[in-house]
Amino acid sequence: MSSQQLIVKQRPVLLEALYAGGSAEPLDCVLDLLLAWEVLVWEDYLSIRVSEKPLSSNARHLLDVVYEKGEDACGLLLSAFKQVLPEEQKAELCFGKECAVLEKKTAGSAASALLTDRPELVRKLRDNIDGALNVLVKNGCFTINDCDGVQLPVYTPSQQVRRLLDQVRFKGEKAARTLLQYLDQTEPTKQNPEVEKHQRLDRMRNFSASPEILLYQKKLRSSVASQSHFLSTYGGTGRFSLDDIYTDGLLEVMDASGETTTLELKDVVGPVGILNKDADTALVSGEAGSGKSTLLQRLHLLWAREALLTDIYLLFPFSCRKLNAEHRTLSLKDLLFLHCCWPDRSQDEVFQFILDHPHLVLFTFDGLDEFKQGFTDEERHCCPTQPVPIPTLLFNLLQGTLMKGVMKVVASRPQAVGPSLKRYLKKEVHLKGFSPGGIDCFVKKQYSDPAMAKRVIDSLQGNTALLSLCHIPVFCWIVTKCHQELLGAEGAIPQTITDVYLLVLQHFFQRKSSQPQGALRKDWLEEHLDTVLKLGQLALEGLEASCYVFSGYELQKSGLTEDDISVGFLIYCNDLSVTDCKRYEFLHITLQCFFAALYIILNQCNNRSAIPKLFQSQHRPQKCLGHCVKHTVDETESHTAEKPDLQITAQFVSGLLSKQHRNLLLHSCPAALRERKVKQVVKSISKAMQRHFKSIPRPVEGEKKSMHAMPSFVWLIKCIYEMQDNSIAQDTMAKLDVEHLKLTYCNIGPVECTALAYVLKHLRNPVGLQLDNNCVGDVGVEQLLPCLNNCHSLYLRNNNITDDGIRKLVEKGVCCENFQKLALFNNKLTDACTQYFALLMKSKQNFLSLRLGNNNITSKGAEQLAEGLSFNRSLQYLGLWGNHIGDRGAEALANALKNSTTLIWFSLVDNGVGSAGANALAELVSQSKTMEELWLNKNSISRDGVECLIKALKTNSKVKEIWLRGNNLTPEEEEELSKQESRLTF
């Protein structure tokens, strides 16, 4: 197939590679190479890279321009893709014949060298842009305005470099020569992260602090330890030692190429996963209830005990929730000493130590998503002694304008972290909640009686919907607290998040009831309606003002009594900076949202816009709840409710209005009012879904109609699931007309899988469901099974799926007629899973594609898989890239496939295959009547093996290409063998 044909055939995949994730870096890297290879001229570049146009438009224009330039240009474009793309994406592309890059010509001028050497110049300048700008200014080539234009904060470091090169080329020969001379004199230095770590430790060992600093460090450690030692539990009636209750969550970090790595707690501030070495802020990102605050608390406690972060001399923990209550202007000194730990003496000396040794200091900020003001870098502040408003102080610390060099760890829900803040992140760590083993571990720690713990675990294992909820630590905690209600439940076992929170509501009122355990009346909600409404009004007003901490005066104004507080939904919180009044907070932000939802449902005000505004999807959060309550804040203040909190509240509103809770609300909410609100929710969800469906672009000719869903789409799906009404799900899916539904990088976990399956099982026509790069796991796979027959293709790359998840998937998959394609690249599969795939191959004679790349399958697994393949008469694509198949496995697979009448594409790239395996594959090549491509790159095949393949090709004209790059051949052998057979690609 020619290079031009490959560009057309693979256009959707190439386009996605150029702008996946919204980053312009892949497109820019490809453009750099094409400029250097003279495929593009400067005018082409300017017409393609138009900043005012969407990235997707620029990418499409690039493919069009290169296609028009002919076969050679297309070949070089494919070569550029091969250099730029990560291995995972390259494995799915065909790059055609190797197109020789012309030998680099000697540049006739410095200005022309900026193009011919552009990729190398971009690499060199990333670490030297400040020095380059200084030299250009010093030599009169640049003005200060030019420098400011290059270093605008909207540009990433790489974009700043490219803008610099473009500006220098525009300035002329002198500027170009000055820049190149500077780079010739500058040797880039790359520090190994481990070496850097040891150097820091050496500095610590050799560092000698004064007695005053040692005294302050001792007091700070003691203060942090006392705050972190206990984990508050429900109602403030008990406390658990963090040591006894803490359970590790699943921590992952993603590198620039999209590869994920599992981390331990100590790695949160370590070198693994660094994306921007010049930044100082590490983000711990996770959904509400995923355990971010507890993780930071554990980090603090281990530092205080000198068991972790031993290279950190002083650690200052902050709560953004409590910083909201600080209305004074503060300097950095005030912030540290008033909100963390006051030095008993020598305050100036301690503060000077912090300023002089930023690399020995760590700040942590918990709950950035709960901070009233969204991040902005418009107001710069760099003076540590000048008082400024708290937002200005916080934001300048995060971006490094203030206290550059101090490491910052920020915990937040992902929705609160926009592109403006992401530019200043050193790394982003994703907290995915509990693993299945983590759930068991957490439950066992909650009970002193092992038999009771086993009963709860067995109950969860018998209810996968509830088990999927327990991957979120806060839900798992609720279930363990309400185990008596759970184990003694009459009727339906909790299925939805609303069910779980009604369970905890019932549990708390049960504790206050004078009736025997389990004897709450059926109208218990009506009995406690007054308390619920008062708590709901407080919760709603708090969300409206982005307020999560309440004074005793605010509670009193809401009519809350000591009896109301003692129920346990509000707990006392220590605010070290405010000692003149008690402050309270809801047990968890999700509980505050739940009470707000209860108020929206049970409050009998006549305003009809409460629910529609709650569901409005807008780019900026706005007031949408305040009309339900009387304002207690100054109308001139621009308080806004946080969109993630509104989405959680909307989920609870949907769940409370479900048919199964109709009897519960019977005496608390008039039937007519309830039905009106149900209709409002249904209409709001329908309108929001229509906005999504209308945004689906028309497919380009030759491409499938595809919908790349956003996280808000997942939220609407969860609202439908909370309502537990099949007719709503059916009506919604009747309007979805796509062939491919893409939900990559949407933080899809088991909870979301439950909701997706509930809705997608009502699709009119089967779709390809792409869930790559999420956190589905084995439990999530099980939750997806109800909709499997409505998926002709299922893509689950990089999802922490193990052999057990595959067992459940195949058991269901063999019964699903429409299910035909499966991709499981980069999971945790071993030989144990291949027996299930063998069963799939035997049982489904319409299965078309199986891709199992980058797992841990050996020759033993390949032999098991081969046994099933020998019975299959439909498979067209088999991908086993990056496993450990070896010669024995290759021989087994080749023998099983040699009689296939359908196989088109087969990949054993990077599998340790030698010449013995190649000999067996040669027999497959000679006998196959359908195979077009065989991929054997990065193996250990020698000349003998290749000659067997050449011999086989002589008897089979159907095979178009065999890929053999990176095998045991010399360049001379590759050249000689390629002359013997043009279909070999080296």
C-alpha cells in the first residue's frame, strides 16, 4: 500500500494522534520534522499553524497539504509520526515502507539553520530559554517587549521555544547567528533524579540548623502529629487512630507519552512522573470521597514521625476550606505562623530560615476545589512580607512567583483544576480510591470481630452494585458504619449513591431514637423533617456561597439546636487561627450536597426554576440555588456555587425522586409537588443530553460517526441511573445515533460503569465503546456486562484489569451475538487469562479482533490461546505486541492459524521471537490465503529466519508486508535482504 493510501486509510487515527488530549505538542513536533526535512516550506507552516483556529482544524489542514505534495511527502510524514508518537499509538499504525530522509544539507545561513535544525534547537532551548533571551537582548536583537511576547503564560515551555525561534527568524540573520552561537557555547545539563535526591539528602546531613530553628522544628512536628494522629468519625463521638484505620488507595501518575505508573505514598513528592521540572507544585487529583484529605493527613503524620520525607525540614499543612474563613490581608509570614505553628521566639530568624532554604520546606493545601475563588495568575505578588488577600497569596505560591523552590502538594477534585493552573504543575498524581483488596483491608480494620467483618465483605461480594460504590472510600466508610441496617435490610439492598446516603441518614436518626435498634417507623423521615430541613437550608446556603465551615452564630441563625447538632451530621472542626468561636462542618462535602438535595425536594417553596438551573451545563458556575433560600450573605458579593458540588447535588435530587423512594417522601412532600419535580428532572436531563447529541460532528467520508463524550455526559448518565427508571434511559438512548462512543480519560471507575451499563443496554444499535485510560478494574468490567451485547467493540486499554475480570467478561461475551472486538492493551493479564480467550475463540465464530498487547503473557499462555484459535473461523486481527511469547509460543500460534481463512493482520512485535519462531511463522505465511500483514519488529530474528520468510513470500502474493525492524541483523544484511524481497520492511 502506498504512503498516500496509508494517509487516507488511517486518517482518523492520525488526526486523533495529533490532537489527543487537547495538547498541541504532537502536531508541533511533526511540523518541526517536516520543516527540517524540507517537506514543508515556511509559507506552508504559517498556513497550517494558525493559533486562532481549533487544533483539529490545523491537524486536518496538515494532512491535506502533505497529501497534495505527493507520495514522497506522505512517506516522510509517516516517518515523522513514527518518531513522535509513543509506542502504544505506533503499535496501531502502519507506516509503510521506510522513506529515507534526505541527508541534511549544510545550511547556507544562520536563518535557514533555524529550520533545518529545528527539532534539535527546540530540545536544546527548553532548558536555556532565559539565557537565550538575555543574550538576544544584550546584543540588541530583542527588546523587552519581544521577550514578554515569547514568555506569555498562556504558552507551554515548548511553545515558548518555538515562538522564540519564529521571532528570531523574523528578526533576521544577526539574531539567528547570535542564538546559534549562544547554544553552541551552552551544554545542556541533565540531572538524574536519583542523583538529585541523594544530593538533597547529603545537603540535609551536612546542614546544621541553629538551636532556635531546631526548637521550632520540634514544635512544628509535635503540632502536625497532634492534628494528624486521629481520624474523626461520624458525629464526633469517636476517633480512630490513623495508624489503625488508614488504607492505601490506588495512586497513579501519567507521563508525557500517556503511560501510567502505580505509585506509593512516598512517591507523591518524588521524581517519578515529573512533567515540568521547572515547576514546584504536585497535584493529588481525585473525585469527592476518594481519600485525598486522608492521604495528606497520612503524609503529615509520617513526616512528623520522621518516617517519610526525611529531606524536608519544615512542613506546613493548610486547609483551603479554612482559608475561606480568613478575611484579613496576610503576608506569607502571617500565613505560616498564624495558620500552622507560631514560633515561641525568634520569629524573624525562623522566617529567614524558610526564605533562605526553600528546598527544605514543603507546603500542602487540602481541598483546592473548596476554595471560593478560582485560580488565576493575573495578579503577581512576590514579596513575602507584604500583606495581601488570601487568594493572591495562595495563587502566587502555587505558580512559584512567591517562594520559588518550595515544594507544594495540592489536593483537589479534577474539575477545579483548569488549564491555567496546570501550566504550573510539576506532576499530577491521580488517586483512584480503593482496589478490591483495599476494600477488604479497610472493612477488616473497621471491626474488632473478624466474623462481623467477613459478613460485611460477603454481603458486598453478593451485591456488585454496592461493591462498585465501595471503591470510593467515603462510601465504603458509610457501608461499614451502617452494617446493621445493611445486613438486616428488608427489601431492596442499596444500589445507588442515594440509597447509601439514605441508609446513613436512617442510621444517624436510629442512634438518637429511643426505640429499639431497627425499630424506626416507616415515616421516620417525616418524624425528623424539621431537623432535615434546617440542615438542608444550611447546606444549601453553604453551597451557594462556596462555604463549607460554619460558625455557631450561623447555625443558630438557621435554627439549629444542640439536639440537631448532636445527631452527628455536623462535626466540630479545629480552626487554629480562630479561637473566639466554635466552627462546624458537615461530615463530608458529599453529605452537605445530600442535605442540599433533600432541601430542594422537601422545601415547598413555589419557585419552579430550582431544578432546571441545577442541571444547566455552563462553562462558568453561577448562582443557581440561592432562590430556594433567603440570602444571608451580602448580595453584592460574587459568591458562586462550585459546579462539581452542583453535579453531586443534582445526582441526589434525581435519586430522591426515584419511584423506589416515593413512599419515603409520601408524608413529607405532597404528591403533586413531587410529580412536578420529577418532570422537571426528566426534562432537564433530556435537554442537557440533546445539547451533547447536537454537538456530534458529521463523520468525514470513510470514518464512523463518533461521539467523544465529555465528563458532564457521564454525570448525566449517573443522574439517569440514580432515578432507576428504564423508560428515561430508553428515551435518552433512542436519540443517540452514533457508531462509536469514546469515553477516554474520563475517570470512569466501577461506579460510572454501573451507570453506563444501565443506560447503554437500551441502545437501539450496537456501538463501539472506548473506555481507554480510565480506572475500570475487574469490578467495573463486571458492571459493564449488562450492556455487552450492545457493544460490537470494547476498548479497555490501560484499566488495571486482571485475569479475574477477563473470566467474567468472557463468560458473558460468549453469549453476546453482537460482541466482536476486544482491546486490552497495557493491563495486568497473565497466562491465566488465555484459557478464557481460548474459550471465546472456540465459542464465537463471528469474533473479529483480539488485541492483548503489553501484558504478561508467556509461551504457556500462547499455547493455551492457540488451542482455541485452531477452532476459530472468523478472527481477522490478532495483536500480542509487547508480551513474552518467545519461539515456543510463536510456533504454537503459527500452527493454530495456518488454516485460518480470515486472518488479515497478526502482530508479535517485541516478544523475544527468534529464528525458530520465524521458521514456524514462515509456514503460516506460505499457507495463509488471507493474511496481509505480519509484524515482527523488535524481536531476535537472524538472517536464517528472514530467509525462511522470504522463501514463504515467494509462494504467496497475498501478503503485502512483513515488518522486521529491530532484529538481529546488520545494516548490510538488511539492505541485501530487502533487495531480495521488497515486501520486507526493515
